[in-house]
Amino acid sequence: MNNSTAPSTPSAPSHGWGPTAIAAGVLSIVGMGDALIYVVLPVNAETFGVSLLWVGVLLAANRLIRIVGYGPIASITQRYGPRNIAIIAATTAAASTFMCWLFTGGWLLLGARVIWGLSFAALSLVAYFYAVALKSKAGSRSGVSWSIRQIGPGFALLVGSWLAGILGPREVFFVLGVLAVPGILLATRLPKQESRPEPKKGQWLPKPLPYDLFFFIVGFAVDGFFAMTITIMLAKTATLGTAMLAGGVILSIRRFTEVLLAPLGGWFGDRYGTDRMLFVFTVVLAAGFAVLSLGYIYVGALAIVVGRAVLAALGPAEVAHRHSQETTLHRIAVMQTWRDFGAAVGPLVAGIFLAHVSIHWLNAGIAAAVFLGLFLQRRP
């Protein structure tokens, strides 16, 4: 582990709690439209002028473009400064929300989703940049940052879906676009920093360390497989309408659980060691999938939500502890790339195997894969 090249002074602008909260707040505000589209688009495909096949493409596009974009965006951010990139990305993020109101048809909406994916990648890296700037508090600040980031999307899931029924599925994105504009102004409050020379060029799907493969498994298991199959599992024990409602509630609860638990998990990491807490909550996550495989849906889902909430805070903090200040942002970008790659692969694997293998056996396999991740997160 390389602990060299620490920040020069604890009083540097990027080290305060203010920039951490501001950067996370920008992403929280401009991210409301993306959260709502997962609820609105699948059941209103005709209103948006797309087929169900296009729905799948549109919902996956932003994650797929991030796989390509994280590395180059990390290099650009270090070269031109996180504040400048945040202002640009907040502007394009708001524009992508307005595009969901203005446009219909697959190709135009695909453009909106690609713009959002690149905007999210930039704002996410900026948020991590400020959260891990001071290594001794990286866990706590990553937790608070992640918590703030979930507030806007959680609000959109609960209120936006209700508002869509009143205003219309497209018109609600005009409202969310207007609400995203203050995020641009908030980004201008980030501290100015000197530009740095560009490190090395980003790669498409850069070579992972074992730790990156661990977060590939986490993305595959929770953000991909679990997010897609939770409603399917519930539908086996309830009506389809009840299953959709319960699935939506569980996913919104996941957001608000992260608001509460991510800061606590980050504090535990600073207090007891991020590597130790990673081990503990990886076991919690794996146990959740094991319980799901036994048919206890709500208990298993709760364990998964809790485990994922804490891991979200501990991940970037552990990267900061393992790498020098100059390479931290690049390594976070690599970690995020592989996590998103796992999240993109998860639904594809679920779709292929669900028709042939019991979902209980699939959850058991996921549990085994997460347990395998315990060996991949060990310090090199």
C-alpha cells in the first residue's frame, strides 16, 4: 500500500466538509430525472414513442457509456479542475432531463441518456475527489457524500411518480429539469483549484486489480441482478400490481437506507479500519443473498440493502488508503468502471438464466460469488 504524497495542508479548500457536501448536493439535485425514468419509462413506452426493446436499451445506455467514459473523464477532471468539470456536467445533466420532456423516439432519447451517463460519471468523480481529499476522514466523508447523493433520487421516486400521474409521464421531466437548474448554480460554489498536468489517458475497461473485481461482483449482484429480480421474486407470492408496488418501495427504501447508513458505515471505517468493515459488511451482503435463496425475501432484501449502503461509503475510502494522492482519482474511476460493468452484466445474466434455472439457485450462486469477493478485497 502506498501512503505517500499526502495532501499538503489540512486547510486546503478541497479538504473541508463544505466542498464534499456541495459536490454531493449537485449530483443529488440533477440526478432526480434519472431516478424517475426507471419507474416511468417501462410502463409508458408508447407515450415516449419507443418499444419495450428500446426501453431496455435506454435504461442500460447511461451505464454502458460510463464504462467507456470514467477513465478519460478522470484524466480531464484532473487536468482542468473538478469545479470546472462539475459546472459543465451539471449543465448537461439538466439538459438531458429537459430532453426527456421535449423528445420522443428511441434515437433522440438515446442521446439524452448518453449525455446523462457522461454527466453522472463526471459529477460522481468530482464528488469522490472532495470526499477522499483528506485520507484520515475519507470514510466519514464518503459516507456523508453518498448519503446526500441519495436524497434527490429518493424524493423523485416517491413524489415524482405521483406527480407523473397528475401532469403526465413526459411533462414531469420538465418539472425535474427546472429543479435541476439550481444544481448548476451550486456547482459554481465549489472552490477553484489550479490545473494539473494530465496523468495518463483513460482506457476502455482498464485492467482491474483484485479489489476492482470485488466491486464488479458487488455491482453485478446488487445493482444488476437484485434490482432486476426483486419484483419477479415478489410476484411469485403476490399479485403483479402488489409486486410492482412492493418492489418500488424496497428500491426507494434502499435509497433512504443509504442516506442513514452510509455516514455511519464511513465512520465505522475511520474508527475501526475500512478493510475490516469491508469484510464484515461483505459477509452481511452475502448472507442476504443466501437468505433470499431460502425464500425469505424481505429479510434477505433488508440484509442486502444494509450491506450495499455501507459498502458504498467504504469503497472509495479504501481506495484512498491504498493509493497515493495523485493516483486516487484514477483508481476510483477504475473501480467505478468495473462496478458499472458488473451492474450492466447482471441483468443480462439474469435474463438468460431465469428461464432455465430456479431463482433460488441463482441467488445461492450470487451468495457464493460475494463470499468469493472476500478474498479479492484483501490488501495487495
